[in-house]
Amino acid sequence: MKDYYKILTVQKGANEDDIKKAYRRLAHEYHPDKSGGDEKKFKEINEAYQVLSNKDKRSYYDRFGEASPGMGGQGPFGAGGPFGGFGEGGFGFGFDPSNLGDFGDAGDIFDTIFEGLGMKRKRRTYQRGADIEAVQEVTLEEAFAGIKKQLRYRTATVCEKCAGAGHFPDAGFTECAACDGRGEVRETRNSFFGSFSQVRPCAKCNGLGKIPKKICAACGGAGRVTGERQVDVAIAPGVADGQIIKLSGMGEAGEHGAGTGDLYVRVRVVPHGSFARQGDDLFVKKEISLVDVLLGTPLELPSIAGKKVTATIPEHFSLKNKLKIPSEGMPHFGGFGHGDMYVELDIKTPKHLSSAAKKLLEELKREME
């Protein structure tokens, strides 16, 4: 029975990083293509790594002391592995798992693998424009009633001169010299897996294989220009501070006619001078004399709706509490009804008392005892 830990020169409790480092070092040392390399030893190293680097296979090996059924003692790149049919090295187009070059971009690696298997690559597509955010301020009164605001902002917009194309098709095209009209260029890159010959869309012609004879001067061929845009923003009654309103297709324009991003408008409700808001409830302070409190004098209060509200102080009302006026708060956003308004009574004390007033208060004091 093969001792995979011994083959990779690691302890049985070695972690994934230790196993990977040992594999790289040994694979580089015993690679058959190198001077002094050992093909048999290299295959053993690769087999051991395929088992110990896989959590399930390693667990099975630790328990039973052998490769799990279906491994075939070869690892995935051997004759019994899932890629064995692709020839020596797994894929048959220069794949070398022991190469210690740079990792490169994983997406590029898999693109190249697919090309090696005869799969067709997609040509370059342009990305949609970016989403953008803007802030729209409203007063508390506007948030109460709802309002339509005109918002101006700067962003990339579709070039009107060329309708977003970046060029004028009627002027014709010339073959791209950089890719000889193929729309693709081939380049070689190094990665952890080895050297790959990659096919990429031509940057000169953006994968078209041809270059327009007449580029739009207004946008420099981008199909979009930076400018000011204007949009009406509908603010619904009851909107909260910080609430987001999405306007689809009102964001940044994409290059060369690609889709437009979205605009996200963040509503900022400006703090009010009299009313404080908590959820849909409003809080206000009202200065009142002690006599009015004791006599239950009706109060005339302002409301956020702009009308006057009359409230009566109930008997035995404690000044520790707030006077509640139902349904005089903010409207429930997207629903029915309103929050409440709470009045905090602030007792106004006279600066000077006449002798007659003091006498009356003394009588009142005795009356209340």
C-alpha cells in the first residue's frame, strides 16, 4: 500500500497549504521534462496529491489506507480519471499541472480550456451603464402631502450625434490590421497550470474585425457623452428620510449603445423647526399657562397639514404625559390612515406676580389641600 503522506514528505496532520507547497516543490523537482526528472516518481507525486488535496478522498484514505473506489490510483488526469480521454497530461494541448508560473486569471484559463475542446468563444460585448445615486431634499410638509420634484444631475448620456453607435455606418469600414479582420488575437500567458495560448477579442476593433472609417467626433467613438440630465421624481405622501426611489433606465448610458443603468434617488427630509418625526407620529411643544391647564382651556394647535387643530386638556391630566391628538401625524406610506400627533405641554410661569395674584393663588392652594 502506498503511503501518500510519505510520498509528499508531509505529516499525516498536514493542512491544505502544506500539502500544496510540498506538491509544487516535488512536482517541479521530478518533472519528466527536466534534467534529472523521474516520470514514475512524478506520477506517484501527482497521484498522492489528487487524493490528499481532496477532502472526501483524503478522509477515505485515512480511514481505510487506500484510494477510494473509482480513483483508479491515477487521479483525475490519469487513465482512470475523468479527463483521461484527453491524452497525456489530461487535456492534450500542453496542460502541465506542475508548472509553477503565475496563476493568471481563472476566467482566462477556463476560456482557453474550452477553446482547446473546440467550444466557440463569445465575442466581446459592451457592459450596460453604471447605476448612479442622487439625493433629493424635501420639506416635512412636502413629505406629508407628496410632491413631484425636478431633479438635475450629471451623467453619461447617449450621444445624439451618432445615436450611441460611436461611428457612422454609412461611411463604411476598413479591415482591422491588428487582427487581420478576424476580430481576435492570440496571445500566450503563463499560469499555475502551465503556458496557455489564448484567444481574445481584438482591442483595436473591439472584436468586430473592422474599423469604422468615420468616428463620431462628438463622443470620440464611445457612443456617449457627459452632460446634464433632468428627470421628474414623484415623491409619494408619507415618504421617510433615507428612502430610496428607483428610476429604471435613468442612470449612466452604456458604451456603443449598450443598456443604460438605473438611477437611485435617496430622499432627504429636511428637519422641521417645530415638528419632530418618529415613524409616522409627530411631536410638537406647546407653551401654556398653569391656569389654562387647571381650567381645561381648549388649545389651538398648528398641524403639519397647515390647518388649525383644537384640543382639550382632559381632567386630571398629568404634565408628565403628552397630549395625544389621533390621526394628525404623517400618512402611512403606500397605505391608508395617518400616525398621531403628540403635544408636550410646557408650563409658562409669570415673571412677576401682583399682591392680588398671590392672594388668589394662596386661596387656590388652600382649596386644593
